Amino acid sequence: MPLIRQGHLLGFIICGQVRAKYPEYKTIVIDDDRQWAFDPKIKSAWNQVAIVENNHLVAAANLLSFIINNLSPVQRKTVDTADVQLSDLRLSAMELSRHEKKLVAALRYIDEHLYEELTLESVAAHVCLSANYFSRFFKKRQGVNFKTWVSQKKMQRASELLRDPKNSIDSIARKLQYAQTSYFCRVFRAAHQTSPQSFRHEHLSL
């Protein structure tokens, strides 16, 4: 895509698809009963997509945000004013980048400690942020609050564990810090619209 300002070609934006090294950002879930994830052609194409560091994605997003918000015709100003705005934006981008790195660290920590008791306070302390600020920032960036996110990740992990017949449903519930298997089953059904037993039967029969 060309970038043109006042009749002058400034450069190009090359668009493509990449995979985050740590895929912990909010994803869009499509309600579709077709087993896309098991299609060998789709899996092969997905495995060929380049993997990049999360901070590179953040930097690209910040650059696009700057272009969109500051290079429109209605925002033309003097060079001096533009320089001041650019400096302010760079500072904001640096601050955002630091917090994004903390968020990535927090999400990674959650994934690595799903078998332990996870609290907002403990994860916030791990990334050196106050619990109140971390709670607000987390919800703003992920679209759900901390408790909901942890529950979603546990249900995702549960679905992986259920594919192994060696893992009993009781052991999976205990491993994911659910004191009662019945409650674990209710949470799983709410997340996957099926019971753990039915989920296991369906996927082991594929």
C-alpha cells in the first residue's frame, strides 16, 4: 500500500501474515463445527507462516497507529508542531511498549502456572505492577478481566488434557485447581457447550 502525502510518495506498507512467538493475545473464536484445526493442508499452511517476537508486532502496530492518526489531510500542521507531536508519540509508544512487554510476561506466567493457584495480586507482583493498575490494563488490552482470562486458559488446557485417555476427569479438575469436579464440569460446559465426557468421546473417536 503506497503512502502519499501532498502528492509525494513517502513509501510503502507491506501487509502480510505472521504468527506471534507467544500467542497470548485475545483471539476471535468462530462457532463452526468443521474441524479446521485437523485439516492437513491448513495445518501445513499455518506452519509455514513466519513467527515473530511479540514486541515486533507491538512496534508495527504503534507505527500504523501513528500513520493513521497523524498523516490524514485534516491534521496538517507546521513542521515544528509536527516534530513536537512526534516526540510525544514516541514517548507514548515507548511507555506502551514497556507495558505490553509486562503484559506478555504476565500472560506467559499464567500459561506456565495454570496448575497452581493464580491470583491477580500474585501475577501483578510478578510483573512489578500494582494490582489495581494491572487489573485495568489487563482488561483494556485483553477484552476480559483477569479471572475470566484465567478460566478461559484453564478450559483450553482442560480440552488438551482430555484428549489423553490416561487423564481422568477428576485428575484434570484437581490439576487445574478445582476443588469440586462437578464445578469444573459446569465451567467446562459453559466454555465448550458440551460436557468433558462428551468432548473426550468426540475427540478420541476422530
